[in-house]
Amino acid sequence: MSEIEKYAQENVDILLVGNKSDLESEREVTKVEGQELARQFNAPFIETSAQNASNVQLTFKTMATNIMERTEREPVTFKRNQGVKLGTSKTINISKKKSGPCC
């Protein structure tokens, strides 16, 4: 969370995901602990397993829904020739097109 606070834009969407939920015998964090941590950060919590495809689609749908709902409340605008700011130090200029056959 400190990395998110340090590098992410304000009002970024956060989703706490516990993975490998199919390996119950190797669990290091209980579901209740994950839910409590997510509550502390005011974030949703989902446990997933790629092995049995448990909640994988739900995770992506939840994040996409949260982003869509936020952008409806707070529209994002891009100004030509200003680029997109990443974190605190890098800006990517999205207005210039590359010359040549690719990209």
C-alpha cells in the first residue's frame, strides 16, 4: 500500500487479491485476515485460484466495474501535447506519432 500511495495517482482503484486459494494447507493468511486488511484500506477483497479458475473473471470484472464507476463520477481528460504523468517522475507524451512502419 505504501508503494501505491507513493507512485499511484490520487483516487486510484485498489482491489486486494489473495491468490492460490486452492492451496488451503499452505495458507499463510486467513480469509478473515485478508478481509480485515482490505477493510482497513477501504478496498474490496477477493480470493482467487488460477489452478481451478476460482474468482479469476470476477476479479477482472470487479476492477473494471470499479474503474468504470469512478470514471463516470470523475471523468478523465487528456490534453493534447501534455502527455500522461506516471507516478512522480515520468511523463509519456501520447500526442506524437512515430514515423515508420511500426507502432
